[in-house]
Amino acid sequence: MITHDVRDLIGMRQPGAWLVAGAFLLSTWSTIGYIVVRQPGEWSPVLAGVILTAAVIAILQVPGDPLPLPTTIALAAAGPTACALALWGSSGLDAGWTSSLMVMWAHSGITAVYCFMCVRGRLLAPWIGLIAASAVYAVWAESLGRSPVGALTMVAVNFAPLVMGTLFSRTLRPTARAVFALRAQTITQVARLSADAAADEERSAQVAVLDNLARPMLERIASGAVLTADERIECALLEAHLRDRLRAPLMSALDLDEPAYEARAKGVEVVFIDDSDARVDGQDSDPIDSRVASAVSDLAGTVLAEAREGQVFVRVAPPHGSIAASVLHRRRDGSSVRSEIDKTGGIRSFS
């Protein structure tokens, strides 16, 4: 199955992406640690850090292109939530506007997440989330008796990376679609060429077999000479053998050609029936179980070798049938022996 995921183009599945994310989260948690040390017992920044960490992991790990809608909503909501928790935890710091790192880290961190949301195909939700997170800062400043405009000015710098992320997405994603389309075309072409090569190889093999089996007799017939009785029998045997290869090629793969030829030479009528979906050209779509194949080969070979007259029917059943295969030997006196092979290769015989 071909997956179209922009993460493949920008290396977000590579170990290097986790290294960058780890460095980013390390700096974030260093800031959180400093705040917790300054304000013992204040754990809301830790919760904000957990939310931010989960958002970073989701950006890297959640599959889908664009991001699934539930993940998009959760990430958009993570921004204002993390910012509210971070500001609540820093409210006791006597830092004013001079220690903006203590209050800016959540807004800056979630901005990075929003930038990658743009890259992953979501353009509206990151802007909604960043505006909501900025509104949280304005409300926080108002609650402290400070200017909301000043708070917005402080976080306005984070809008620039999101603008860049949006523009980058508008450039990257059309290119990504073209790359994915070319990759799909290439895979389709390679599959077609492989199928053609396999068909040519199988055709060459069949021609070689036909040439080896039929050419001597065809040349004898083309010479205009009168065929002997033995040669007429040989023609009939050859015709039956070639018919089997066309109608039930699986039997050839089970090494039943020679036992069938010898049984027909003794006067036994042999009928092969292949109702399976198995193919013997190296591209099995639903091959029969190896245990079943071994049981059919052994049982049918034995019945064909022991038969002296009558009819022998060897059938491989459809893949969803109740049995896997059956072998029936019907004698001229009307008696018969039927053997059934189950899905595990077990054999049951009925007279």
C-alpha cells in the first residue's frame, strides 16, 4: 500500500528528527525546572510541559496527510491550554517584563508545533490556536493590571515563524503531491514491467516445454508419413498431457505429469480439475497449503500408479470450500474409492 505522508519528504521519520525534538524539549524542561525551583510546590508549569511534549510527539508520530481532524483539534487546543497553565505557574515570579523567558516559553514552544502543523497540511487550526494563546496572554496581563497590548507585543514575534511555516507549506505541499504522484507512477510502471517480464519468462518456459514434447511428433505428422498405431496412441497421450498443462497447470507443479502419462498408457482415463486460485508462474495470489500440496501429490501419485483401468479424477477444490482436494478412482465394475484431503493435509477415504 502506497502512503502519501509529507513526513517522508522532510525527514520527520528519521532519527535526526527525534534528536532535534529532544533538544527542543530539553531546553523547554530546563526552563520549567527553573520555574519550579523558584516556586516550590507550583506544578502547573509541569502540566504545561507535559502538554507541549505530547504535542511534539503527536506531530512526529501521528500518521496521516493532512493530520487527522481529531489530532488537529487537540493540537490547536493544546496551545492556549499550555499557555494558561504556564502563566498561572509564573504568576508569583517577581520578574515583571524583564524576565520574559519565564512567561514566553510556552507561547514560543507551541508556535513551533503550529509551524509543523502547517507543514502537515493544516493551515487554519494553527492560526486559531496561536491567536487564542495570544489572547490568553492579554487576559493574563489584564489580570495583573498590566497592559494587554504590551503582552500582545511581547508575543507578536512568534507570529513570524507561523507566517514562514504557512508560506513553506504552500510551497512544499504541491511539490510533495507531485513527488507522490511520480512515485506512484514509478511503482505502477515497475509492477507492470515485472509482470510483463514474469509473463515473458513463463511463456518462454512453456514454449520450451511444448517444443520438447510436441516438436518431434509434429515433424513426424508434417512429413506426411502414415502414423503407426503406437504413434497414434502417443499423439493421444501427448494431447491429454498438453490439455492438462493448460487446464490444470497446478498438477504439473505437483509432479503428477509422469504418473498421469503412465496411467493413460495403461488405458486409464485421467481427469485433472484445478478449481483453486493458485498460480504456478511465481506470482501466487492464493497458493494452496504446502501440507495439502504434499498430500495431493502423494495420494494422486499412488492412485495413478496402482490404477489399471477405469477413471481417475484429481481435483483441487476452491480455496473457501469445505475440503482442499479429492481423488476419485472409479472402476469399470462400478465400484469406486474416493479420498478427501482436508485443509491440514489429512486424508479420509470412502468406498
